[in-house]
Amino acid sequence: MSKAIIARKVGMTQIFAEDGKVIPVTVVEAGPCPVVQVKTVESDGYDALKLGFLEAKEKTLTKPDLGQFKKANVKPCKVLKEVKGLEGFKVGDLIKADIFAAGDRVDVSGVSKGHGYTGVIKKWNQHRLKETHGVGPVHREPGSMGSISDPSRVFKHKHLAGQWGVENVTVQNLEVVKVDVARNAILLKGAIPGPKGSVVTLKTSVKHK
């Protein structure tokens, strides 16, 4: 059975293993996530759980969203997400950080940091032009785009300047180093997408054996 939980990125730090090695970890506040709805193949066409995360005031929600929470007899939440693969839960149950244990492997999905409109050097790690006379006046531009007369256009998907970041990113196969149930905290080895305070989803890794 796969596991999943909604979490909020707190930040990065480091801990020391028993052999003295330094382990860089990302701390996430995982849950508690109440089960708002159980979707089944018979009623919805697929199996999934709708989870809530982070309590919210009723006045901040729309009537349809508020109706879901009242029907499930669950306190209103800011975040609602569907996760697949969880079994054995019913409406009203709480999924906490202890669903994972140290040594588990997880995939973390979130929205990456936004860097605004950036040039090709910062966005695609391209080389700058020569810093000599006759080259310029701009030395950080993309350079030649292609042939002169044929095909007389720029091919699609060419690496050019543009918006960088704010896209869905999944980092796979991260190790759960420690689980602190009292603080609803999970420590993951390495970095995860998104800025501090962003919402991410932890799921059992699909590629780790």
C-alpha cells in the first residue's frame, strides 16, 4: 500500500548521523490531514482520498467548499488535495506524520520558486558572447538563432529568455531521515521544490525498490 500526506515546507538544516556524518535535511510540517471525502470507482470512477490541510476560517471559504467540510463534519481547511493509493481510511480520519517512518523513500511534489523574467544565461546556463570589440553592444544575448534564408524562422522549443520557475516539480526517491510525531515534522534528506511556507505533497516513491 502506498502512503501520502500533505505538508508545508519549513526550511533546511542539518543533522548528524551516529557515525558523525553531516546529513542535509529539509524539514516539513506534515499534517494532520483530515479525510474530507472518500472517492470510489462505483461513485466517482476512480479510487482516491480528498485530504484537507491547515485550518481556515469559515468566512474565507466559498459555500461549495464549506459544504464539503460540514458534510464530513471536519473543520474547514485552506488546502484540499486528492491523493491516490491510500486504503483503509474513512471520512473524518486523521492522517498524521507517523504514516511515514525513518528509512522510507518518498516523491515530493510542489511548485518551484519563481525567478521572474530571466535571460538565457541565468535560465539555461548558456555562455556569454566574447568580451571584445565588434561584439555587442549586448554580451548576454542568445546569439545566432539559425540560418539566414532557410528555414528563415526560429525553431520551436529553442532556449530563449522568459519566465523561470513557478511550475510543478517532483523530486523523486528522497529518504525520510526522521519523523517527529509530537511536532508533526518529517525530515527529508536533500532539497525539495518551492520556497519556505509552500505546500508540497509527499507520496511513496514509485521508482525505489
